[in-house]
Amino acid sequence: MPAGRPGPAAQSARRPPPLLPLLLLCVLGAPQAGSGADTAVISPQDPTLLIGSSLQATCSVHGDPPGATAEGLYWTLNGHRLPPELSRMLNASTLALALANLNGSRQQSGDNLVCHARDGSILAGSCLYVGLPPEKPFNISCWSKNMKDLTCRWTPGAHGETFLHTNYSLKYKLRWYGQDNTCEEYHTVGPHSCHIPKDLALFTPYEIWVEATNRLGSARSDVLTLDILDVVTTDPPPEVHVSRVGGLEDQLSVRWVSPPALKDFLFQAKYQIRYRVEDSVDWKVVDDVSNQTSCRLAGLKPGTVYFVQVRCNPFGIYGSKKAGIWSEWSHPTAASTPRSERPGPGGGACEPRGGEPSSGPVRRELKQFLGWLKKHAYCSNLSFRLYDQWRAWMQKSHKTRNQDEGILSSGRRGAARGPAR
């Protein structure tokens, strides 16, 4: 039978136990107050075994009342009575139990193995620990918030679950000198994490590792070497503002402030923006913001509410060559694009007729160029200057064309009235 599955002897422990306080705290050898105090003992007491192991246990009756025997005794595991065929009388005062192919403990404080008298009273109890030794922790990652602290997390092992209480300790020391230190603030960003709040040195590498220990052994991770300056992150950029760009229905302007906590340090920064429409959960990310603190989003839907977030990567702290660590995203900021004043498809819009200047190949090429800019020029100042110039030129050209058409129409009307005089 594969390890980790209950053997025949543990079948009865599969179902949830009845309402007994026994499961909340493992019985540690001493009988419950009431009947039969000091009348029996279980051996071995509180054993620790690997998953798949077998257990031979005995319950020996002695003391008061005189002449007490093992006849009528029975066993329970986690509140469930074990089948009588798993037990046998060794002698008049001893009842033996044989369990094979044990499964992992159902509670990390140990499973409850209890010897009962004929009337159901508890004579003796033992904690049964069945599990695995800890595996080597791996995948340690650390970051420093504004160079004031250090937080690390790790993965406990390839399988993770040991079925026993396993203690994880994060250790650290300066690489070339200094003594081992133990992190004290655990579970700060998850079940396998620890926070070092202060007293960290800059410009000196640290060695960091994790030690895992339980009743069946211990394991130690590989050592991670890092410099605090190489793992700096920061708060999200504050004061994120999103606004319309005049009457342009397909654009929004985004502005923010550099992380204030790093203003006194030499560093570079790059930013990312992500945005989504109000009724969607899918974010679109703009990666090419560089170190600007403003950006224009183009190619948006008219008359639509957008949520926008910004995050920062502070890199090059005091000349560090590392890539930096992204901050969390800022709180979402909402803004809407203006509604389009142009009729949509089927709304009565007049398409240019063939032969008119507006339908020529130059016009079509410029429209293609405009579409390309709207799609690709998110945060390029040069591209947006070209885009804005093109929009202004288009408006001026459209106005001039309308004026010319008005003069031409007036001339035609005047010519039409001439012969009538």
C-alpha cells in the first residue's frame, strides 16, 4: 500500500471523530481524571514514526483495584474504536495492539492512542506522531522596503507537508564577519516568511538561509547572498491623477509623483501603468513608460470609464547593478473618456464620395499613420507631438475644406440665379 494512505489498522480513523475533547489536545500518557487513575500504562509512550511504519503497542494494567486484568480492554485512535482483531492478550494484565502501514498524523500535535477499560473509562493515553522529516527549504527571496528593513519568504520543500509540527528559522549574518542572527517576526507576508525590522547594514553582503526542524530530523537551505541595496522596493507612486486630454475621446493623461521615501538617495526609477475598463477584470499593461512621471494613454474607447494603476521599480540605488524590485500597484484611479460626437456606423455619417480630394491616397495614408500612432505611441513625447500636430492639421484642413465648399456652393447658387434675371 502506498505511503501516505491509511493501512487496514487505521481504516476506522478515516471518518470525523465524534464530539470529544480528545482531538483538541493529545493525551500525554496520564489517564483522565475519574476512574482507574494509575492503573495502566501504554508502551511505547509518544512514539514518532515514519509514514508507512508499523507500531506494536501494549497497555499493561496494574495497581488498584487488586486483581485487575486486561480482559475487556480496548483501544481507540482519535476517538474511533479500533477493530478487536487488531488486539490480542499477551498475558492476564497486558493487551497488545498491532497497527501496520500508518498514515500521516491527522493533527500536528499528534494522534490520540488511548487504552480503555471495559466500561469505556480511559486508563492511559499516548501521542502517536507519524510523518516525514523536513525537506530542504528552497526558493528564498528577499526585499527591502525603502532600505529600512528586510522581508524574506521561502518554499518549505518539494512536497511541503510533513504531518508533524515543523519549525522554520530564518538565519542571517554579515558575509565576512559577525555572528548568526535569527529572525523573530514570522508569517508577516504568508505562512513561510519572516521580517527583520531594523539594524541592517548597507554596502555589505548578507548570508541568509532557512533551517527546518521536526521530530524526525532537520534540513537546511542553500545560502542566499545579497546586498540590501540590490533588493530595494518602495511604496507605490503616490498622487496618481488621471484626466481627459481636452476633447479627445480616445485619450487619457496619467500623472504621478516619484516615491518620496527614496528622494534623498541616488537611484533611477522606471514605471509601469496598467488600465482596464470598468466592467472588465483584464488589465492592459504599458511597459515603455521609462522614468517619466506622466504618460498619455491612446486608442481608448470613447465614453468609457477606465481604472488606472501605476507601480515603480527603483533600481541603481547608489550604483547597484541589479534590476530592482517592482513595488505594489497604486490604488486604482478612475476617469472616463469623453463621449464621441461623431455618429457611429449606420448613424447617418456621410462617407466621402469618389473623386473628392478627401478620398485620395494621401488622405488614406495619413489615416493609416494616425491609426498606427494611436496604437503604438503610448508614452513617447515625440510621437504624441506628431500626433497632436496631425490632429490640429486635420481640424484646420477640415475647416478650410468646409469654407471652400461653402464659397463654391455660394458661387453655384449665384450662377444658378443669374440667367433668371
